[in-house]
Amino acid sequence: MSYRLDPAMPMSEAVRRVAFGELEIAHGALAAPPERHSGVHNARKCLKRLRSLLLLVRPGMPEPVFANLTDRLAVIARGLAPARDAHALIDAVDKLERETGPGPGQVPIQSLRAWLHKRRHAAEQNLERSAASDAMRALLEVRPALAGLAVYPDDFRSVAKGLRRCYRAARQSFQIGFAEGRDDDLHEWRKGVQHHWRQMQLLAPCWPSELNARAEAARGLSQILGDDHDISLLTRLVSTPTMTFGSLDETAAFLKRCRRRHKALRKDATTLGERLFAERSRPFAERIEAYWQIAANSIIESVTEARPDNVVAFGDLRTPRAG
């Protein structure tokens, strides 16, 4: 199933369709032991997409229902995180080495890579013992809650409120993150960018050319911020007093590499962020709502025009008109 909301459907039905599609993909990804690592990665992406979906329709849900679902999905994601995070940091070390080139700081890179490989092996052993099976069981247990998921009112109004709320939060996180320059603030902005990216995917059917372009831009920005976050984690790890990956001079050279990479990434992120979040939240949400209504009305008109003149639609039944 596609990660898209269908303008032709009542909103509750469209939301349930997407949610069940993501659950099926996540469960299937974890049920393939030969590809366990990629399966964990794909399952975690499904959980993130579900979170973005629920945030989008949150204004139309009872808050206890939203809290229950998001808490349960967060528990599943946390159980899968160690194996994926260890692999992501290895990728970050490799990328840092490629981007900054040969030179001082190589010893910490080599030592850090070896340490991370051991950490990943331990995480993968735990994944095989219990984490994957626990996650698959929890995914099945959350299905009944999603089966009763409903949005009120059952149209785009709740989505428009959720979209405005999420966009505004991401825009504010952008302003705070680059005003303060703190790693945690930028990581918070990254979460908002990821939700925006996925919500544009969900809403793309109302104007594919524009919203697919926004989704792709947000995905690229999320990747830049993800690289920035990984560099921050590597910096903290190497700077931990109880961890030794090289001499003081070698460690200082490694940290200099990290600062140089940070500077380049944050420059790119600033430019993309200014473009992506230039518009204020209210006109942005109202514009997307207008696109959705136009798309929905167009579908209704197409169905009406395609209906034979001697047939009257009544629910799911069609009966000939009286002569």
C-alpha cells in the first residue's frame, strides 16, 4: 500500500488504510532473518511514518487515543534502536573520513570504527535473541487500536489543523536551532523536518508536482541534519573522559575534522531551511487545504460525469431511474 492519503476517501478510512499498510510492511521487514539489518531499518522507517501520520490527524482524535498509540509505537522503536544506531554511527565515521579526506585524526577514526563494530555485533545478537520477535508481537497487538481509528470531523479540517501545528513547530525549531546553535536544538528541528517530509508525501495526491518536490527537499534537509547529528554523537563519544581512541593530539585533530564538517553541513541546512520554511504556518496550511478540496471536488466531478444517465447512486448500490 502507498504512503498517500486518498482525496476520494473519507479521511478516517484513508488514515486507516495508510496505517495498516505501514504495519504490514514493518512486520514483514522484521520477519526476514537473512536481511535482518535492512529489515530493522525499514521497520523503523515505517514507525516514523506512522508517527508523522498520527501527528497530522491529531486534532481530530481524542488525546488519550493519540497518546496511547504514539507511546506504544515509541516502545517498539526503542527496542529496535540499538542495532540501527550502531550501524548508523559506523556509516557516519566512514562518511566523515570520505568528506574530510586523509590527514591528522586517522588513529581515532580507526579505533572508533573498531569499537563501533563490536557494539553493533552485541546489538545484533540481542536483536536475534529477542528484540525482533518482541517488536513483531507488539506490531500485531497494536492492530486492533488502529482498526478503531477515526478522525472527527471526517474530512480535511482536522488535517489542516494538524498540518499547521506541525509546520509551525518545525519553523520555530529552525529559528531556535540556528539562533542558539546547540546540537539538541538542531536535532529537535530535524524531527520536525522529518515529519514535514512525510506529511508532504501523505498529502501529495492533491498536487503531486509541488508536494513531491517539497517532500524531496525536506528529505534532503533531513539527511543533512542527520549527518550533523551523527557528527555530534561522534564528538561526544570521542570527548568522553572514560573513552580513549588516540593520543590527545590525535583526538584534537579528529575533533577539528568534526568541527569543519559541522560548519559545512550547517551552512547547507540554513539555506535549505530558509527556502522550505519561508512561508508562515497559517497561509501554508490554508493553501494545502485549498489544493486538497480542489482535488477532492475534481474526483467527485469525474465520478459524476462517468456515471450513466439512467443510474442513480445510493450508497454502494446503483438502481435504474424510474421511467
